[in-house]
Amino acid sequence: MSYKLTVKACCIGIFCQAIITNLTAILFIPLGEQFGLSFTQLGALVMVNFAVQVTVSLVFGSIVDRYGFRRFIVAAHVLAVLGMGWFASANALPFAPYFTLLTGTIIFAIAAGFMELLLSPILNAIPTDEKSSAMSIMHAFYCIGFLAVAVITSVLLLVLGREAWPIITVFWLLIPLANLVLFMVAPIAEAVPQEKQDSATNLLKRPLFIVLIFVIFFAGSSEITFAQWTSAYLEEVIGLPKVVGDIVGVSMFAAMMAVCRLGYGFFKRKNVAWLPSQSVLMQIGSGLALGSYIVMAATSNPVFALLACAMCGLGVGLLWPGALSLAVEAFPAAGTFMFAILAAAGASGAALGPSVLGVIADNAGLRTGFMLTAVFPIGSIICLWGYHRLHRKHENIDNKPTLT
């Protein structure tokens, strides 16, 4: 059976991860209205989601190498279906609704954690010379999933009514249910054998790897902070109707992320001579993200604000998958542990960034929040500069001739 089926399953898998990660935030208003939940309780669901994903990455990073990819990625899809089904039953089960929402979140967050941990190494293990383009294209499906969840869920809530959110949740769980079958039959290549892998201790001693941990941390914080607060900013600061902020602003952000990732994957696969290196493109993207944060902090013009959404999506698009590709290139003998550490670092940035902006916004407003959290893309620029310096030393050491 062809590895093309495996690539398709990975792309749909990361689409499922986007559903799990973003659906709750889109349902904030219906859930709050039906169950009388505070914004603190609703925000805690998102925090728990990311915290569980980080925990899964750290706990199972070395275990996966021992027992193989398939059983864990299949289990991830089973947990996604069960968690979303439990979440959708909050009004029907004989428990406090918030307890059901919280436990459902924990179950499907475990699934998302396994997906974050496993999909990249499964794709990377496929024998091909186009790993960075394949990684970028796969991660584009996260953006497509984010876009689909935002638009389709908003439209369904408008058409069916906010009380129909359980039906909408059940609709979305059909996708991981179908992909479960694909991963049961798709060929999955073996990872680097454990005896040939770089040890975790050796990896953590490498300054280049430490820098890449910070690169993906700032990638996660730059991307998710902007994504999570765009809707509220467009409604409260710019004065756009919520449906416009959700569908237009968030969709432009997600769509341009997808364009960035698909575009890089396409041109990289074509081996065009004029395409800069991935790390250079990541620095340019970090600069675009920084400019977007500054625009959001300064403008009152809805057109400029929406353009900033598009520009930030384009800017951050390559940061997360790019950090993974740079790590694979620098440490080809690393096992799943490397992906586990990078996944945990990215998810930590994704959890911390929106929380920091929220605290600042409560005390000084959303404009100030965007201005001060511009430190995240600044951090990305600095870390990528450090990567360039260390990568040259890393290459010199690896290419240094040995005396015999």
C-alpha cells in the first residue's frame, strides 16, 4: 500500500487537531449562555486543553519509540471521538454540565496531544527527500481546519441556533472517526531505531537544540495569541459585529497561514532557485508578525486591522512547521523525544501567550495587550538570529575531517 495514504491520514489528522484545539473557543458564547459559565471558567477549558497536550508530549515522548506509532495514533482518534461525544452530552448526562465539559476537554486534549506528538514524526519517517515541503503542506491542513471550524461552526450556529451546539460538535467528531479507519490500514514507516538515536541527554546539551526549543515556543505564542484575541479585538476595539470579526478577521488570518504553508511546500518541491532558505523566511515572517501586532495596537481603522490579520497569518505561517523542519535537518538521528520536547515547548507558548495578553487587557486594554505581547515575535527574531550563528558552528563541527 502506498505511503500517499499515510500522507493523507496525517493531513486529516492535523485537521482533526485543529478541530479539537479551536472548537471550544468558538462555542464560548453558546456554552456561557446555556450553562451560566463565567469567562474564567470558559478560559480554563482552553488552558486545560493546552496543559494536557503539553503533559502528553512530555510523558509519552520516549514510550512511543518503544511500542511504535500505530497503536498510539489510532488511540488518539478513538479518544478524540469519545471526548467530543462526552463534551456534546453536557446537557444530557446526570452530572454538573461544567464537569462534563471539563472531563470531555481532558479526554480530547489527550487525543490532540498524541496528534501533536505523532503526526510530524510519522510524516518524517516516510522515505522521501522532500521532508520540509511535506511538513509545511501537512501543517497547512491545521490552518484549513482552523478556517473550516471557524466559518462552518459560526454559520451553523447562525442557521440552527446557539442551542444546537451539541449537534455541531457531533458533526465534527465524524472526521476523526473516519480518519481512525485510515490510520488502521495506512503503512507507517519505522522511526530511527532506539539504539541508533541521539540520547535525550545529548540532545539537551546541544545549544542549537535549545535555541530551536525557544524558536517554537515563540512560534506558538506569536501565532495563538493573535488567533485567540483577534475576534474580541475586532469587536471591542474596532467595533465590527462579532460575526464579521469571527468569519472575516479570523478567516483571513487562518487562510493566509494556509497560503504561506502551501506556497512554501509547493515552491520547495519545485526546487525554485529564488526561494530563500526556510530560516530566512521564518525571520521575515517574524518581522511581519511584529508589524501586525504593532498595527493592532495603534490602528482604529477596520481595513488596516483586517489587513493586519492577514499579514500576521502570512508571517507566522512558517514558524511552527519551520522549527520542526530545522530540527529534523540538524538532528536526523533524533527520535520521537525531540518532537515531544518541541511539541511541549510550542504548546507552552500557545498556552502562555493568550493568558498574558488577557491579563494585560484586563488591566490596560486590548491595545496595550497587543503592544506588549509583540515581545513574542521579537523573541522569535532574536532566536532565529541565534539559530543562524549556531547552525554555522554545527555544520563546521559535523563537516570537520577526522584524523585516522
